Amino acid sequence: MSLLTIQDLTVEFPTRRQLFTAVDHASLSVEPGEIHGLVGESGAGKSTIGAAVMGLLERPGRIAGGQIKLGGDQISGIDVEAMRGLRGKKISMIFQDPLTSLNPLFTVREQLVETIQAHLGGSEAEANKRARDLIDRVGIPDPDTRLDQYPHQFSGGMRQRVVIALALCTEPDVIIADEPTTALDVSVQAQILDLIKELAQERQVGVILITHDMGVIADTTDRVTVMYAGKVVESGTTAQVMGQPQHEYTKSLIAAVPRPTLKLHRFPQISYGGRETRFAIEDMARHWPKVDNDTSKPVYEIRNLTKKFLQRRGLLPWDRTYFTAVDDVSFDIQAGEVFGVVGESGSGKSTVARMIAGLYPVDGGTISFQGKLVSDLSDRAVQDEYRKNIQMIFQDPYSSLNPRMRVDEIVAEPIRHHKLMSGTDIKRRVDELLDQVGLGHEAGQKYPHEFSGGQRQRISIARALATQPRFLICDEPTSALDVSIQAQILNILKDLQEHLGLTMLFISHDLPVVRQMCDRVAVMKQGQMVEIQETSDLFANPQTDYARELLRLMPKLDDLSTDGLGEREE
Amino acid sequence: MILRNSAIGLTMLLVGTAQAAEFKWASTTDPQTMDPHAVNSAPVLGFLNNVYEGLVRRGKDMSVEPALAVSWEPIGDGEGWRFKLREGVTFHDGSSFDAQDVLFSYQRASGEAADTRSWFAPVSEVKVVDDYTVDFMTTTPNPLFPSSIANWMIMDQGWTEANDAVVPDKETGNYATINANGTGAFKVTEREPGLKTVLEPFGGWWGDAEHNITRAEFNPIQNPATAVAALLSGDVDMINPVPIQDVARLQQNGDVNVIQGIEARVIMLGFSHDAETLKYTDDAGKPNPFRDARVRKAVAQAVNVDAILATIMRGNAEPASQLVSPAMSGYSGANADRPAFDVEAAKALLAEAGYADGFSFGLKCPNDRYLNDEAVCQAVVGMLAQIGITAELDAMPVRNYWPELREDNYDMYLLGWSPGTFDAEHPVRFLVATPNEEKKLGSWNFGGFSNARVDELLPMIQSELDQAKRQAMLDEVAAIIQDEQVYVPMYVQPLVWGTRSNVELTQRPDNFFLLRWVTVN
Amino acid sequence: MTDTMETTKSAPKSRLAKFWDSDFAWSFRHSPVAVIASLVVVVLVLAAIFAPLIAPYNPFDPATLNLMNGFTPPGTPNAFTQETFLLGTDDQGRDVFSTILYGLRISLFVGVSAVLLALIIGVILGLIAAYFGGWIETLIMRIADVQLTFPAILVAMLIFGIAKGITPPEYRDEMAIYVLIIAIALSDWVQFARVVRGAALVEKNKEYVQAARLIGRGSFPIMFRHILPNVLSPVLVIATISLALAIIAEATLSFLGVGAPPTQPSLGTLIRIGQGFLFSGEWWILFFPACTLLALALSVNLLGDWLRDALNPKLR
Amino acid sequence: MFAYIVRRMFQSVIVLLVVGLVAFSMFRFVGDPIDNMLGQERTQADIDRLRTELGLDQPFVVQYAKFLQGAVQGNFGVSYRQGRPVSTILIERAPATLELAFVSGFLAITLGIALGVFTAIRRQGIAANVIMTVSLIGVSLPTFLIGILLIYIFSVELDLLPSFGRGETVMIGSWSTGFLTASGLKALILPAITLGLYQMTLIMRLVRSEMLEVLRADYVRFARARGLSERVINFRHALKNTLVPVITITGLQLGSIIAFAIITETVFQWPGVGLLFINAIQFVDIPVMAAYLMLISVMFVTINLIVDLLYYAIDPRLRVDARAT
């Protein structure tokens, strides 16, 4: 008999306008020691199921139908006290962001002990001992000192281990892990997933692993349930669902996943639920100033680039300590190419991008663009000219658009600032840009919050193209997007490079994506550029251990269905 | 640990004890010093009259009576005055009183640093005849001299020198600022400036006590409402003053009495006489109408004093026709009636003076100096509006007020004057005489009024020994002042004290509160 | 919140409808406290604006005053003049009702302008401090400290003094009100600065600011065009609350003798005058102005409370 | 950390100097002390003489320099009004104000936090909303009026509590305390309420809104997910996090209590520095005003500093990198 069974679960959120059904007659079950993947794009209702099981639905959400059984006995709709008894004892949960899910003002020990005693009672000493064992078990070195530290003193991965320890405090039967690794680096992500696997095996815990990441699903789960718009569209063993997806949605989803092994020309646009929006690259190319990318000399020559950040401001100069974010980095970018920079968080890749964009002053070294030195921010004239030619697409589509500005104002701002056009022309230009990125010019009348993440990223692109730049910086442009949306955006970027001859700097932590996008790739580690290679060569035979390690850790996705992927480039 | 009692502490202790001969009173201002020569102001002199004594003192009816001097007579025909001193008088510290103390006190009180030295302007020399006789020689015959020194208090030479307080010091203070050693009926046993001052009867006093107080405590209370509350709730036995508007209510209250009298202070409107032009409002820069006596008269007739007294003063004050109240010596009975309230006549006068369609000007007024001063000024503004001249009222705290007046920043202003000598000559000297630094004349004549005849009469008045002649001259001056309407006297400020009903005391027109006349039943 | 902000700008036709439909308006409609409070405020504000039309007398015109009308109790005829006044008269024979209306006018004027002034100063300094940081920030925040050191009363008194010193005599009487405004504003701007600085520190690291800088926009366009609109909602809340405080402060100041001129009394001045008659039985001189002030301040405060919650997206 | 303190100290000193300078530049506008020091029979000569003696004829910068000279040696000059060293007067008066401020501050904080937490947890409840509304009445009337009304009700009508003053005080060394006598404590009640009411309301509202924020934080959800009881979540996890931001504002509030005391002390004739200051203004007692301002500034600056340091004590995150904000 399965540990946890969910039957015809329906969860509703009555809002004052209409009744929103977040989960619609969903059913699934978890066996001991099994990791059950729950996959779907944002808004599919996967997290809601988790919350429903925990009895932690945010008001005014409510279970409208179906039932949840834990080891045979009904737990849906039982009273608060009883539920609290189960929570943490029989079922526990791991949240996405380890930073925010630990109370910053309490030591790890305090948080563990209080949880243990809340459920098992027992003496302080016992609780402490158990706490120590747990910390040890989840693989945190030197438990005794670490126990008395505060969350902020742990790295992201370590924090997540603490969270897991907390979840394990009382030997639960079921653990619900809601995007447990999304906030983490690839390497750490792998370790955490392994840990969860081990624990599931070792303690025969049933795990529901909620994620949007096909890689995670493929590598970690035994069974998988695919959700779309609150409904379960497909369910089965991971191998079967990933290998021979039956449902159209699952197919489109899988097809959209970038593969590390093969490079596609374009991602297949299998539309599902009319989510595909066209991108009129041809019209755009028509009015685009012809550029001749002479490959003789590079667009960018970057030499000995260095950036230091003040870490501790002391009273006296020698009392201050700096942290070197970018350490003597040199490279060229050829006209018309897509130059990728990969690395884990804190490797300095974004800092490089921001220095090139002129957002950070350089502390050392030079940047020259088309032969002109642009790293001197005080030179107004040069800067103005330079800024016309470069643009940037940011990672977070939610914070990269000013929520208080109307979309057409946002897109028009660069044009207005550089005084490229006047009045009616601007309006015309903005409308056509919005049409071309596939939003339609009426979108100009709206505000950012009225759009989805993918649409917002299109707005960013429209803004970026407004000045018809030569060079585009993409800083993790898709890492906040669902795979299908990611596929669309990546296609757009490919188009831009191909048809408009744009040169791109492409920052990402996601190797498969880099594989799809970039001609050459630089690997960064702790502020240094350890390796620069043609993309294919890097993936074929990396030169440095670090690169090798990164490649090893990235999800293989070999057994993912490959039908409908269309034209390949190798 | 020393245990200290303050007002409330006592009421607690005293509940039930039949013979409640302890007494607490409150007033708005704390006497800023205990030094009788340092500051010449009513709160200080009034308070110190309980502690120190002069050669002469004023009785319940303001009449001059013997104190440390038993008798005095003129020397020759006005060369000066001879004082016979009381024997066997001792100071609070036990040392005895004699002529040397008088001489010393004269030197101290007439010195550079003393605020009281104007009292001794007429004195040319002081001679000690013997231990108990002192002669005061005056430059000119000075009939009023004895009464003019009623507030001049005698200090003990030995004590003062021992504590090196020989020179009064109002800037940095000295021993005598916080401590006192007089011959009076009460001695200061505790002094916390600004908080409280405790007095106890002086056993060795020469006089026979009319009071039954064993201990008296004084607390300043600024906020009138709080003071009234304190009286009503029995936290204090006496407050001075009672806000005019609360008189009626307090009178109805069985636990408290309201004691009313007429103060020596006359409240009046002053004008700028010497300014060529108006200084305020849109008419600023236009010729100054108040130079014309008819305009000043018009103002006098436009102000309905009776209405002010009926409402703002709640019938607690008397109208005034001169710069002194009838209670003062030298008051001119001949000029007793003030110009009648008559809007039409006033308008006529304005028209005659060429201001038929009025003008506007600035009226300056203090808001924390006299009883309801601000309200009175407002009322005046309203009344003047009736005859078509619009006053812009600028009411301010007295700390800003005097400087404003001194810098002539006014077209019209409010002034209250109480003659220190209780004689009609006093205001003439300070308010009417042409300002003259070295002669120390007209030092409060801000408006710069000047009249040759008055200036001529003043010295004669000061030196005339014959009461009749003197009064005649005073009458003439009073007449001039009225014809010229130099000021517009409105009313005599009332004295309103509140006491618990079991307290009997005597109220003197100079607003001095003397403990030696207090009985607590 | 976002909804309202946006609807106020979007297509005028649908604007009202859209606003009415927004969560903001909805939560307002469903909060009786907010509705009542805002009704009271609206009524009082209208009363103040149209005082000259509503008020039976003009208390600011001394020519119309009859001293003999002084202390007439509400609704009963005066002993001398037989005149009757709805809410009675004060010591000058001014009709209390009319005086309240006119006083309300002054109080509101002082309150609103003071808050606006404080808001402008605070917001600008706060933004600058947050955006430039470094010594500029330190300087501004230390100035704020100095500011906090001075009790509002003292600031007011000093400014009064200075103004007296520098303004030519003929303008002194108009001055009083503006001095009040400046004084209150100067003692109030700090909290605006602090809040704006806090919020701006968060906003300035958002990517849309980076984007603007990338385009090459200058510091001030970014500060005011981009950051400012995004930090306004907390400012709005504070503004409401401190409007109430400003009106109270004006009352307190006049208690300490630096208020509006007695010939043109504000609510505060009325209360100051009235409290003198607390024991003397003329309760109405204090009671009615006090009630008006209470009603006004209370409603404004309640609105502020409601706004605080309504503007907080997390509390939706 | 150390560097930070040093820097703050340095800045604080500058703040103090500026306060002083501003103050002195303004004193002459407050009024003219002379008239309060001379009687009605003074002459222009007396006035000029006194003015020179007091050095009032010199530019304010010079006066300020003189003041500082003395101040560094703890000598704040002599009060024009009382003719006694200002330092003595301040020492006499300080206890009264400090005790009053302490009591009302204590009331404000304890009640403020308690009610704030309550209204936050029971956000929808009727009781909470009633408290929210009623507490507003306290801030919707001017302090002086509240004071006078309290006096009217409790001392005049009911005759329960004294209408003014401090009651019986006991000297402990140079510190006069009202805590040790019945009358002293009774005398404290009304002023403390008058002074504390406003602050209490403010703190309560602050705590409430902060608490509401915290209750929506992830770690609170996670705490729920771990099956901790509501009590533990509210009073252990939420409250502690709430207090971090509350501390700053509260600190500043306590500072402003001292400033607000001016009004309360005037109404209740409370013999503290506030009353002293009002008198000083009334009589343009420049040395006292200057000293008072310095005192207040020092107090504010120290409170600011303490508040910042408290931050470190409470929030471990700050202990690592000490960054001035």
C-alpha cells in the first residue's frame, strides 16, 4: 500500500472576480523509497499540490474535492491541531530557497532542537545529540561548530542541507521537496539531489520532487507526473514518460529541452495551448541597417580586466578588505559571433558583462570596442556613441522593466534619450517593434505586470533593439523562464544574430543552453577565465579539470525522447 | 538620605491634623533672586517684603508706617530727612541691626550694579549721626523721599561682607542670590529656584505676629489652568493671580474664596508721537496720523472700556481716566472723568483731522504680561474698526515685546504702569517727560511725547513740599495729558487672588502678598 | 496598488471603471472604517473650502464683532444683545461655529502645505542619499540627526524669531502662518527622507535601473523618472499620518505661544484659547473646536492605517 | 566594527558642534534677556552696560566660541535668570525628566509591543480593530489638551491624583527620586500617561505592520511546515524578527520623549529640564538654552549609537560585515 495517495484532488482559490481552480482532479501516489517527480511549468499547480498535502494552502485556497491519504488514513480536511501533529512528524517539506526558509536570527542548533522537541519531546541532551547526527548525516563537515552558527554563515548548498536536516528531524514518511535545487549551482544541485536519493533509499521515505527542470526529473526520479494548467496530463515511470511521451504537451515540453549532446539550428515550435507567438524577424531585418561584419579584427578587445569590491570598509585604508570579483581577464569578441561565458554563481561572469556594458567602472585593464577605448566612463562623447551600439537583456524579466512605466514608454526611452527620432516616428517605431517581437502594438498601452515572464522578456528585447545596436549582452536571459518559453526566446536570439548580424555576449550557468547558443565559450571560475574554446571543442574535450567537472555534473538527458527536434547542426 | 517635603507631600501628611497652620501658595513667576537690591521688580520685592524690611514700610492701606525706623522728620527746609532707627532689632542670623547696616545698605542699593539705584537719585549724601540715627541729604527738597524708599531693604553688613556679596550681582549671582538674612517676620529655610521656596516664622522678630503660620511654601506654576486646578484640588492654599474668567466659577465653589482688589497698575494705549510715518500695513510710509491729538482723542472715544470690563474683565476692573488710579496720592480729582464712548464723535474727530475714510496701522501687544492683554487688544482692534481705522494686531511674548518698543517698531501699543512710589509724579517722570538720558527722565516714554510745560513742572513737583501747591501742579499736568491724549488710559488692572476658604489674608494694591497678615483657620 | 497607479494613467475612457474594479478600490469599498473616515474628511474639507459661503459670520473681520456678544452659550440668546448663536460665542463675541469653519481652513492649509513641503524636502534628500551613497549619504543622514535633535517647538520658535528679524514690518502679520508651515515641515521631513532612502536603496539595485543607466540616462532622470514612482506608496502612507500630526503640532505650537495670530485663529489657536475657559464654565469654546480637531485627525489617521494595509501587496 | 563606532563617534561630535552653532546663531532671535534682568526704572545706560557685561554685543560666533571653551571644561556658564551655574541647575532638574521619560518610555514600549503583536496576530478580529481605533484618539488630540483634561478629571473632579509637581522626593546622593514615596508615584501617573500615550500608539502601529510582514516570510511558513505550534511561531520566530526594525524607530521615539516632555512638564509643572527650558525661553536665558540643547543632542546621538549597536546584538547577519547605514 502506497505511503501517500492523492485522489481527484481539486484545489480552488476563490478570488473576488472568479473561482480559480489551481488543481483539477489530480491523482498520484508515492511508494516508500520512491522519488516521484512532479513536473510542469509555472502555474501548472504542482506547488499547490504540495501545499495541499501539507495543509498549508495560502488563504483563501481550499480543497474543493478529492482526498489525500497518508498510509491509509485520510488527512485532507482534518482539524488544524491534528494536522500540525502530522506536519514535520509524518510529512515534511523542503522549500525552494534555503536562504529565506531558515530564520536568520536563530542558530541551526536552536532551529533543529525546537523542531525535534516539538514532536519527539525528550530531553535537551537527546535533542542535541539527534541534531548533531542529522547535521552529520546530511554531509555538513565539522557539525559541532556548524551547529552553533547562523544560517547566513552557510553557503547556499550547505543551507539547503540544513533545511533537509530539519525536514528529516522526526523520520517523516513523506518529504515534499518543492524546487529544492532551483536556487543552487549545478555542482551543488547534483550533490543535493544525490543526498535526497540516498536518504529516500536508506530510510524508505517517499519523496515528491516538485520541479520544472527536465534534467532533474530525468536524473533523479523513479516515477513522474506531468501537470499542465492544474490537470495531470501524463503519469508513469520516468523512463517511459521521458522516453516515449504520449501526451502532446509532454512532447512539446521535452522537445523544448536544450540538449548538451546535440546542437539544434532552431528549437522546434511545437505549439501547445496556443502558447507559440511568432517573431517577425524578416520585417525587422528589412529595416535593419546593413552591417558588414569584417572578421579581420575583433569587435571587442578586452585586456587584463579587473574588478574589486569593497568587502569591509575600515576607518583606515589598510583596514579595508576587498574581494576580487574579476581577476585580470583578457579576451576578444569577433564580429557577428555569439561569445558565451559560463560559470557558477560568484564566478564573476555577470560582473564582466556589467563592466562591458559600462555599468561598473573598471578597476584595472581596458575595454576597447571597434578599436575605441570605452572603459573610461568619464568620456561622455565616446560613451554616448558607444551606448547607441550596445544593449543588454537582463536575467529577471520581472525586475528589468519599470513597473510604473507603460510598455511603449519603456521601449521608446532609448530612442528618446539618444534623440534618434521625434514624435510620431517614435510611436511608429515602437509599434512596429512590439509587433515584430510578437506582442502586437496594442501591448504598448499596458503595464509590465500585465504580461507573463516570456512576454516581458520580449519587451526587453524590443527595448534592446530600439536603438538598432550592433552588440547585445545577454545576462542569463532565460534562466527565469519555463523551458518552452526559453526555447522561444533562444530562437529569437538566434534569429537576431543570424539575420541582423548582431554580435552577442551570452552569459549563462546552463551548459546545454550555452551549447545551443554560442560559437565560442569562456569558462570562468572565481574571477578568472580558466578556458576559452570553440563550443564544440569544449564539450568534446575540455582542457581544464574545472571545465571537465562542470561537464560531468550537467544532466545528460540521453534517454529523453528526441523526436520532432528537427534539423541538427552536428 | 534627607527627606524633603514638597506641596503634595505635605497635603498627604496634613490630612486630619486640626491645627493646619502650614501654608502653600503659588504664583506665575518665581522671584528670580533673594537679593533685595539686585532686581527692582514686583515679584522679587513683593516676596522679599516677607523676609527683609526697610526703614519704613506700607501698611494694609498702603500708608507709610514705621519699620526699622521708628520716626523721621525733614532736616531744615528740605535739605534732607533724619531717621530714628528701631533699637534691639536682630537679623535672622542673630546679629544686631544699627546705623552702619543702613549706611552699608544705602551704598549697596545705590551702587553701579544695583537695579534700585534710581531710588537714590535725589540723595546727595548719607550721614550716620549715631548708632540709631541716620541723615539722608537730598539735592533738592524731596517731600516723597520716605515713601519712595518703602521697598528699600536693609541688609546686615557683617553677613553680606562675610559671604562676599557686597555688590549685588544679577549676571553671575552670589551668596545673596539664593540666601537671605533680613530682619523680617519670616526667614528663608529652603530655596530651590524655579521650584519652591520655604519660609518659616522668625522667632526674634521685633513686631508681634498677626499670623498663625508655622511654615510657608511657595511654588511657581506657569500654566493658569494648572494653578486653578491646584487650588481647587487643595494642593495649594492660595494662588495669584486667578485667571479673570475663572473668578465667577471659583466664587460659586464653597471650598475657595476669591479676593479682589484694584491694583495700582493702569492699562493704557500708547502712540508713536515723534515718528514721521506709519510703519505697518499697506499704509506704511504714509504720514503718521497719531501725531494729531484729534486722532488720539478719536481713538479714546472709540474704545468702549465698559464693554471690555463687562466681558473680558468680567466686571472685575475699574475704568481709568489718568495714568494713576484714584488710590494713588496726587491723583487729580479735577480730571476724574474719561472721554465718553461715542463712535459718532470719534468719526467726526477723524474727519476733522482729515481721515474721514480711515487708515490702517500696526498695534503691538504683549500676550503674557498683563491680565488678558491679548484679548483686550483684540477687542480694541474690533472697536477701532467701528470708526473705520483698521489695526493689525501683533501680539507677542513680553521677551520680544520690550525690544520691539525700544526699537520703535509700532504705531500704537499697549502698556501697563504701576507707580513704584504710589504717587502721580511717578508716571509723569517715566512716561510723559521728554526722554533724557543723563537726567534719567522719560525712560519709558517710547512714543517720544514732549511738552515743554510738563518738563518745566516736573522738577517743581518733585521738590514742592506744600501738598496743595503740589497737587495744583499735578492737576495741571494731568489736564495737559488729557487734552493732548498722550495716552489712552483704559482701566485699572484688577487684583484677583484665590484662596482656600479657611484662609484669611490682606491684599494690598501693590500686589504684594505678605505672610504676616495670613491666618489659616 | 499597482492597479490604481496604472489605471490613473491608462486610457481615460475605461479609467474610472478600471479604478472602481481595482483591488484597491474594492478593499476600500469593503472597509466601513475607511469609507466613514473619508466621508468625515471630505465633509470637513468641503466645509473649510466653502467656509465663507456656509459661515453665518466672518470671524476674521473685527468690524463685524460685537464684544457684548462675548460668552454667549450655544443656542441661547445673549443677555445684552439678545442674539443667538448655534454653537455660542467666544470671549471676543465671535460665533464659534463660523470661527471653527475658518479655523479649519487655516489648520488644513497649514497641515497640507507643511506635509507637502516636508515631503518634497524629504523625498529629494532621501533619493539623493540612497542613489549617490558615500559621504553625501552620510552628510544627509547626519543633518537628519541634527534635525531630530531640535524639538519641533524650538525650531518653530527660532524660525518665528528669525522671520520677525528679517521680514519687513509691514509683512509680519501674514508671515505667522508660513512660519508655522516651515517650522512643522522642517521638523517632519526626516521620516520621509528615511523611508524614501530605505525603499530607494532596494529599488536602485533592480535591473530596470541598470537598464536605464545602460541607455545612458543621467542620475537625476533615473532618480525621479524611474526610482521615485516606485517608492511613492510608503511615502503616501506617511504623508497621510503626518498630515494629522501636522495639524496637531500646529495646535501644540499655538499652546506655546507661537501659533496662528489670535485675530485669525486656527483650530489649534481656538483650543488654546478655549482651554483657558475649561474651569470657568464656558465649555463650548473648547469643546466644539476640540471635537472638530478630533474628528479630523482621527479620520485622517484611520485612513492612513487603512492605506498602510491596502498598499501593502503582501497583505492582500 | 570598531572602525564603525569610531567613525560614528566622530560624526556625532560634528553633529553636536553644528547643533551648537545653529543654536547660537538663533538665540538673539528668541528675544532680549535684558528686560527680564532689569526693573522698570532701568535706563538705556543700564541696558547697554548689562549687554556688554553679558557679551551679548559680540557676534554670535564669538559667544559660541566662549560657550564651547567653558563647555569642554564642563562649565556651561551661569543662568541669567537664577544667577547660578547652569550645570548645577541641570543636575538638579535632570532626575525629574529622566524618571518621567523612563516611566512613560517603559509604558510605551511594553504596551506598544504587546498590543502591536496582539493586533497583528488577530488582524481580522474585532478586539484588534477596536484597539487600533481607540489608540488613535490618543494621537488625535494635542498633548497639552490631554494633560489638562486628565488634570480636570482626576485631580479636580475626582480628586484622586495631584494636579502638579513631583510629590515627595527622596535624595539619593545628588539624585532626587520620586520612586520611593507614595505621593511621588501618584504624582508620576498623569504626566507619564500624557507623555507615553503618543509614543505607545506609534510603537504599537510599527510593531503591528512589521509583524504582519514577518508572518508572511518563508521561514515562518517553513516553521509551520515543521509543525511548530502557533505560539512558538508567533512569539519566538516572528516576534524576534519583528523587533529588529522596530528597535531603530523606538530608539528615536525614546529620544523624542525627552523633547515632548517640554509640553507635559509645562502642563503639570513638572520640575524637569523641559520646564526649565521653557522658562529659559521665556526669560531668554541663553546659557540654559544652550546647555539644554547640548544635553538633548548628546542624548539623541548616544541613543542613535546605542540603537545601531543593539542591531549587532540582535541581528547576527550584521556581526560579519559592519556596514554603516
